[in-house]
Amino acid sequence: MTKPTKEQLIEALYNEYAYLCHDDFNPDEDATPEEYLEMLKEMSYDELVYETQTDEEYSIDDFIETYGG
């Protein structure tokens, strides 16, 4: 896969967060998915890549494939 766009990273990170919030959301501590989306939009490309927590074993391609639209 080619290098993901900023928009693809935002979409995948948002989808991951929404998925994780489904079963383990604490309204007193966690941002809503909508609030998280707004935070993602303010991040740089490198910050978004870091947020994916990908590495050699779980690549950015794997992340996009799992959570991308």
C-alpha cells in the first residue's frame, strides 16, 4: 500500500476509537468520538501516524486495512 493520506489516517483512527468506545466508554474520563475526531483534525501527519501505535509487526497498512473506511 502507498503512504496513507492524512484523511485516511483520521478516518481509521476515528473508526478505531468509535469501536473501542462501544464497549469501554467512560463519559467522565473519555472524549466522545466526535470530540476525538476534532482533536484528530488538529494533529499533524506525524502525530496521526504516532497515534496509530504501529510498528514493524503491526504496520500502518494493517491499521488502515483494519480501521479504514
